[in-house]
Amino acid sequence: MIKEHITEQTAIFFSVSKWVILSSIVGIMIGAIMTLFLKLLQIAENSQGSIPFSYYYLLPFALLLTVWAVRTFAPNAEGHGTEKVIEAVHKKYGKSDISIIPVKLFATILTIFAGGSVGKEGPGAQIGAGASSWLSDILKFNNRDRKKLVICGISAGFAAVFGTPIAGAIFGVEVLVIGVIMYDVLLPSFIAGFAAFTTAQFLGIDYTYYDLRFYQSVTLDLPLIAQVAGAGLFFGFVSVIIIIAVSWIGKSIKKIPYHPYFKAFMGGVIIVILALIFGEQYLGLGLDTIKDTLNPDSSFSEDIPWYAFLLKTLFTSLTLGAGGSGGIITPLFYIGATSGHAFGVLFSPDHIALFAALGFVSVLAAATNAPIAATIMTVELFGIEIAHYAALSAVISFLISGHRSVFPSQILAMRKSEMLTVKMGEEVEKTQVNLGDKETNKIIKLRKKLQARRKKLNARLHKNDD
């Protein structure tokens, strides 16, 4: 008995030691690469004002160049990045081409510089996956270890981009399979996330955190709890709008029978026209607008229209559909914060910033099916004071969004209602949802057959009577 315990503990010790070392190396490497990306992105954004005309006039040409670069050098760098990484983990054991890293860096910086409505986390996921896969090739890892190391890389990429090491690590293991957290990768993902975050900070990256300690009431406030529950429902429906819009616009643009370069250019032209009509605040990352919605002083956000989240959804869908490169999570933050702002203005004028913060994390939870990571992000970004409300809102919105996702390659491992039947283990995009369980569906089908036969029999009887 003692010998078995010693053998078990020794094996676990060596396994833990192995992954502590590997995940630390991956985290430091990805933290350094992400620092380069974030600094280049900052330089690009600061250069927008030096152009003698409105910077977003360059968007049609930037999208055309982005599509050319991706199609020519790294086709897997297409789109918002995270989706391709999830697909690679499930179908290729995380195998990614190292060429994705420079192409994704260039394409994303170019898209955001010219005003494309995308985020910066997509490159984080793909850079993390590409670097981890490359290291796996060098170390001649088997498929299982490669997949594990790539998941660590994804977590490190998210942690370094957003400055949330715990939420980034959880997101990397929660976003792959809906309803399952991969506990065997949890420790190395945490270590990789912390290593990447610490490395980026050491190399000079400053992260933005939002102090919501002005709202410190943690007593039982039933009216506010009811409002938060209602907000969760609202954010769930907002997430459904995003998922449908991004998917439908992307597929519709692909069906247009013209060359991708032409579609990219014309997509950019349409976005420029929309910017001239509705304003520049829906272009790029939109971090200033997010910051205004989260400001306790409501005067900072009084000019934000209630429909801002709908316009941001349109701008993001068009940018990605036309071939822009970048992530989708930063736009989700914008859409969540502005939809929460609209909800607060309408239903809770005393807590507008609170509902903007709840929207920030709840739309993320619902659109990506990652409620735990979203709740932890609340603590890291906004403080512990609103975590209980964020957990309630995030879980409700996660359930309301149904079996959908902005990442169609996610694998489904749970159903969100016992009244529904879904096939487990399939990609979200291919999942068929039916009302009731299997036995209920059989009864319904049998009942329909009996009704059809009864109609035929009645028709024959009427015919004989005539």
C-alpha cells in the first residue's frame, strides 16, 4: 500500500514539475511576443493623428492589403483568430503554423490602425497557439502533450492582452468545450497566464483597470437584484443578436460572387460611409467609449446613444466579414458596456456604471459561453464589490444565449435546459436543438403520425359517404 502511494506521488511530482517548467517557458515567450504586439499597436494608434485626413479613409485599402497578406502567407490567420485556434485544438491537436504569428501581427495592426472594428485578443490566442505548437515541434511532443501546451499558450495570450491572469487562464480552458473545464490543464494554464502577464508588465505594458469601489453596498438589495436578473436576460438577447449578425453577415459576404479583394475594398467603403453618418466612435477598439460608460460621473457618457451597441455590432460584423483581421472579444466588451449603459439609463439611473460593468462581462459570458472566466474577470478589472451581481447576470445571460457562440467550433458538452434535447460532442455550429427529451420527441412524432392517419381515414370515410 505504502509502495503504491510513493509511486503515485512520485509520478505526480515529476508530472507537475515538468508542466511548471514548460508552462513558465511558454508564458515568458508569449508575454514577450505580446509585448511587442501591444507596443506596435500603440504606436500605430498614436500615428493616426499624423495623417492629413481622417485615418479611416484608409480602411478600404487596409482591408484589401490584409486579405492579400492572409491569403498569400497564412490562410489560417483569417478572421478573429480565436475561432481558428479552437478548431485547431479540436481537429489537429493544436497544430499551428508559426507563420501565423508575423502575418497575424501585421494584419491586425493594419486593420485597427485604419479603423477596423476588431479586438486585440485574437492575435493573442493565435500567437499563443502558434508559439506553443512551434515549441512542441522542437521538443518532439506527442499529440496529447502538444494539445496541452497549446492550451497553455492560449491562456497566456489572453492573460497578456487583457492584464487578467486568472480570468485569462480560466478562459483558455473554458472556451474550448461548453460545460467542461479541462482540469488537467488548469495548473499549467495558470502558470503560463501569470508568467505572460508578469513578463508583459516587466517589459513596460500598462493595463487599464476600472475602479468601481464607489459602489460598495453588499447588503441584500432586492430591487437591485431584480434589476440585475432582468439585465442578465437582456444581455443574453444582446449576445444572440451579435452571434447571428456576425455569422449571417460573414456568410452573406462570402456568397457574393466577386473576388475577395473587391469585397474587402467595398466592405471598407461601406464602413467609411457608416462612420461619416454615425461617427468615429464605432471604429477601432473603442476603449474610450468603454471607459466613459464605466465612469461614475454620468456626464462622461451622456452623449452615448442607446443604440450604440447595435451600431458596434454592425461595424464589427462588416469588418470581419470583409476580411479584417483581429479579435472579437474587445468589440464584445464595447457592446456589453454600451448595452449595459442603455439598460442602466432606462431602468436604474442611480447605477448606470454598475450596469455597464455587468454588461461588459455578461455579454462576454453569453457570446463565448465562458461564465466562470467572465465572473473572475469582474474581480480582476472592477473589484470584488460587484462580483456577486456580476455572477448572477453572467450566468443568466449565458443560459439565455442558448446553444450558440461567436466561436462555432466550440464543442457542446451540456444542455442549457432539461426541456431541450441536444446531441453532445458536436460543434455548436452543427448542433440541432429539439424541444423535449428523446422519449418526449418519440411520443410527439408518434402522435403526429396517428393524426395524419386519422385525417386520411376521415377523408376516405367522407368519400365513401358521398
